[in-house]
Amino acid sequence: MAMSGAWLSGPQSTFDVKGPVAKAQLDLFMVTVWVTLVIFIIVGGVLLYATIKFRARSDEDEHAPPPPQGHGNPLVEMSLIIASTVCLVIIGIPTYKYIWYTYDVPAAQKADAYEVTAWGYQWWFKFEYPKEQIEGAGTLVTGNELVIPAGRPVRVDLRTVDVIHSFWVPKLAGKVDMIPNRPNHLWLQADEPGYFYGQCAEYCGESHAIMRFRVVALAEKDFRAWVDRQKKPARTVTAATAAAGLDRPQVRFASLDKSGGALSGSTEFDADPFAAWKRKGEPAAGEDVALIAQGRRLFQEKTCINCHTIRGHEGAGVTAPDLTHVGSRTTIAAGVLENTPERMHQWLKDPAYFKPGNKMYYGIGGMAGYLKHDESGRWVPNIVLTDREIDALVAYLLSLK
């Protein structure tokens, strides 16, 4: 393609599509583009012709009577009506076709469709897998990273627990709202394994712009292996398991950046996030068993268990993401930060900086529940963590592979 150098192909491009739903929507968009381009050329050409032919070339022309008018000419008006109708038909037929196609999984593919439920919260996403039941623990649940089988249609039931959100994975499917008390759905399919960026596309409050998530598509065999790992209870680190980890360097960042670069990922991550996601599932060598144990105790003592769940360890909260395997995710804070030790430390130290208004800072019960007055009368978090305590919590959370 001659314009390939200028083509849009970013992480959330709707032109670089990777699934049949997004492809259908792009095809419809291009039909509209070509029809409107033809209209633009015709109208612009007529305007240019009239401007040149009938422009005033002298002072006498400025006062000359207007040229013959075509208003009311039956041939001209009928031609315009017919042309407009033809343009609408050209756009309308594929529009009608693709509305039905993108609404739900086609009948011929429904038997093979995989089902997931997506829940919108201020400001993160919870994903439930109804077909994946865990004995004694209910349905498999993940937070902010939706893992799906590649090459299969996936029906996503859309729900919200608070305000209106909108579910959007540009390279796989269009936007559909998550509306309180109104079930909604969409379907998508990734043609091949990959890592796809998604976000909320409906203003939903203070941190709407950074309410993000990821979709990871895996080959069927890899997907089943991932499900089996996710069904297992949280990993408990011992001296033996710590010694068996992979010896690989940890990606680290500079200190908290107030200049606007705080939401960027590492060079390695941005270059190949799918490869980074695969690496996250493996424990790192040299884990500090004592520090991890301290972090687990702090997770209880600092009341993290009130909102979060870690199956097999502590916690039964449902108002915040399930952290059973949080160490294997590529992002934290709903896709805002790369999941590295330093980013996790920064998030726990100052969550309000990265995600204003988040309930981890203000609490479910509002100021009275989680904030208190300091000596100057300001509201400050009631849960205070030292850097050493944060290090322990980070070590614990990142051990949960």
C-alpha cells in the first residue's frame, strides 16, 4: 500500500485489526469513507468550477446581472435525489449486514463460543469465567487482564456495579456500554495469539481516562494450561521454591516521576508486551522468603483482606481485584503501570497520584472509614505504610504467580 508509511498502527488502532468483528467494522468504515470521498470530490469540483467560471474579472462583471439559475430544474433536482439515494443504499446495505453480524456470535459459531462476563468498577475491570469452576471457591475470576483462546469466538457479557462504563478493545471489537440494571453483550475473536489494549470508552468519573485493561489471546493448548494454573490456590514461597526460580533481571524504574512520564512502561515491555506477559508467569530467582512472609502478615494486618481475595491464603473481599495470581499479570492499577517491583512500590505508596479518586485511597466507606485528620486538620490515609512494609508487601504480591 502506497500509504502504508502513514497508516495508523498504534496499540489501540482501529485500522490494524486482528479479528473478524473489528475487520467488519473497518470494512464498513471504509465503505463510508469512499462514498463520502466521491461526494466530496464531486461537490468540491462543482464549487471550484463555478468559482472559476463565474468569478468577477472586472469592475463591470461585479455589477453584471447573475447568470441563469438552475433552481427548480427538474433534471438537476431529480439527479441529486437519485444520487443521494444511491449513496445511502451503498452505505445502508453493509451497515445493516454488519450490525447483525457484530451484534452476537453468528449461529454457525455459537457451539464453539467461549463465554466471559466483564464487570465494570470505578475504575477497573473484573472478568469472570462461568465455564471454569473452582471446587469450593466458585467461578474463576481475574482482574484487568482478560485471557481468551485465540481463533475462537468469545461472547462477553457486560455488567457494571456502579455507573455506566464502556468496554472497548479497538483491534478486536467496537465499543458497547455497560449500563446499570441492563444486561448487555458483545463478541470478539482474536485471529491469532497476541496482546491487545482495551479501555473504558464512556466517561465514568475522575479516573475514567486511565481505566484500562488488557486482552491476551493464547493458542488453545496454552489457554487450557493458563486456566489450570489460575484455578490453583495462591503460591506459597518456601526456601525450595525460591531457589528454583528463574535467574532473570528485574526491570526497574527511576524514582516517582512528577513530570508526566509516570505512566510509561519499560523499553523492554513496550517493545514486546506479549513476550513480557509470558515471562511474568515464571517466579524469579532469589526470592526473600522471610520478606514475603512478612508481606503476607501485613496484608492481613493492614486490612487489605477486606477488599481483596487471595485464594488459598487470606482475604474474601469482592470490591477490589482478585490478587490470587497478581504476580503473573503485566500491569497493575487497571493497566496504568507495568507490574514491576518499583512500580508496585510506587502504587502502594501513593495510589491517589496514579489513579485519583480510587477506593484503595479513599475507601469504600468514604472519608470516615479510611481517612483521618492529621494535626493540621487535613484528611490523610488512615492506613500508613513505611517503605520497609511496602517492600514486604511488594515481595509478597509479586510472588503470587
